[in-house]
Amino acid sequence: MTKTITFNDLRRIKDSLPDGSIRQIADKLNITAQTVRNYFGGSNYEFGKNCGVHIEPGPDGGIVVLDDTTIYDMAVEILEETKEEA
């Protein structure tokens, strides 16, 4: 399932994740941490892969279409768990 979100909203999610969350997501999915960072707007493809993220220029940092929401869903779940603990 695809999801459309603004680039700035995607970065806010990444920046809100607790320390170690990128590694946690990567380990659960058996991918590199850099691949997860690339999903959230990084661009180091020497050590990570593209995860089906398409960025189009526009307002609020542009529009991002996520081909696969698995990493996004895991990040949102971590944020919700963090909120419940607070």
C-alpha cells in the first residue's frame, strides 16, 4: 500500500524517534541502518539502498510517495509506544 506525505512530515517523524530506533527497525527488517535513513530522506546509497521513496518538489519540503509503508508504520508504532510511556 502506498502513502503520500510531505517531506517535512517524514523528517519530523525521523527526528522524533528515540535513540536507537533506526537500528531497531533495521534489525527487525534485516536491512542496513543506512537503508532506513535513506527511507527518511537520506541519500547515502553506497552503504544503503533505496526503499521505494519518491520525492517530488513542492511546498512543505515536497511530496513523498512511499511505495511500501512498513518502515513508516514501524516508526509510527515506536512513537506511539514512546507517548504511552510518558
